[in-house]
Amino acid sequence: MKNNRTTFILIRGLLREQRHWGQFIPSLKQQFPTARIISLDIPGNGSLYQQTSPNTIAGLTESLRQQLPHRSQLHLIAISMGGMIAIDWMNRYPTEIKSTVLINSSLANYSPFYQRLKWQNYPAIFKQIFQPAQPIEPLILNLTSNKYQDDTELLKNWELWRKQFPVSTKSAFNQLWAAAKFKSNLKPLHPLLIVASKKDKLVDYRCSLALQKQWQSDYIEHNSAGHDLPLDDPDWMAQSIHRWHQEL
């Protein structure tokens, strides 16, 4: 009976860790009270900050798979670079996956680089990443949230987490490199929901539209949330996933 429980695997993106899911996990639990919800860190981030991030999406995928004792009937929920890991996972290990939700993700072969990371942000992002002494969390919060960019308590927590688990410059570069070059020409065989934030300041929502067009998958948009949609509107995100699962 226990093996029939729905298992969600939550995958975060660039420079983020499992604590950044915030209120989305309780919201998801409310929609799926009997589900098993597992949030993982990639090497270099969060609890694995002392490791060095692989510089390929395939390497990041393998590191997550090895953290799971059982890999079958998994429902992936992934955001941004985490979505690339989910795509790779679906394509290389299709028997392990049951469904996938991709939030504000992209692929190099379907979207131009200036949409995958909006060009206006390049100078600030690279300056912050490669000058570790500079505070990066205010920039990340401003770029990824449209609702909480002025939330000092949230920012205080993010800065505390970074001090506890600092991401090294090498890991940051490896993650950027892995995301920048990742491509996939295979159409996923699983039920797939693509979610986009229309007001995303970091990644153009047309990257998600490009994936939907290529794969003819299910697609929904949020009209006001930022790149970190699970942060800006966790209840909407969890409810949308629940409705989609009911329709499958």
C-alpha cells in the first residue's frame, strides 16, 4: 500500500536549495495529503555546498538520482535550471518518471540566449557571482520575485542560508555553464505540464511557450508572478498541479 503513494521530487535551479521552496511545500501537501514530497539539493548547493557542482546537466541529474533509494513512478516538479535536469531525467530514464511539471524553464536549441537569461541582467548577475564578497541575495530576490522583492524578513533568511551553505564560485560557474549549453531534441513521452510566469524578469516566458510548441504539451500561465512562481503564488501553483493531475 505504501508503494502506491504519489511521490513528488522537487528540483530547484541555479544557486538555490531546498529551503527556497518555502510555502510551496505545505501548499502542495494540502492538495496531496497522502503524497510523499522529497526536495533534493544538487552538489554545490544547500546541504551539499561542500561538493563541487558538475558542469553538465547530465552530471546534475545523476547526483539527484543517486540520492533516491527507490526510483520509480516519480512525479517531478522542477523550476528553471531544475527543469533542464527534469528533461534530461525524463529522456534518459523514462521508466522512472510518471509525470513532470516544468516551471519557467528553457532549452538552448529552442530559445535564443537573450531570452533564456534576459540580456539587461547580464552585467549585474556576472558581477555578483564572480565577486563573492558582494551581497547577491538582494539581486536574486529582485530578479526572481514580483511580490516579495521588498520583503526584508525573507531576504534576511536567504542571506542567512547563504552564510550557512555558501555556493562556491566554481560551483556557480559550473551551474551556469551546464544550463547555458544544455540541449535536448527528444520529445518527452510522459504527461507534461509547462508553467510560465508572464511577468518573469529573469527568463522570458516565451521560452516556455517554445517548449510547449515543440512538444504540444499542456501549458498554463500566471499573469503577475515572477520567475520564482512557487514563492510568489504557492497556493495557485499547488492547486494548478492538483487540477492537472485530476485531468490526467
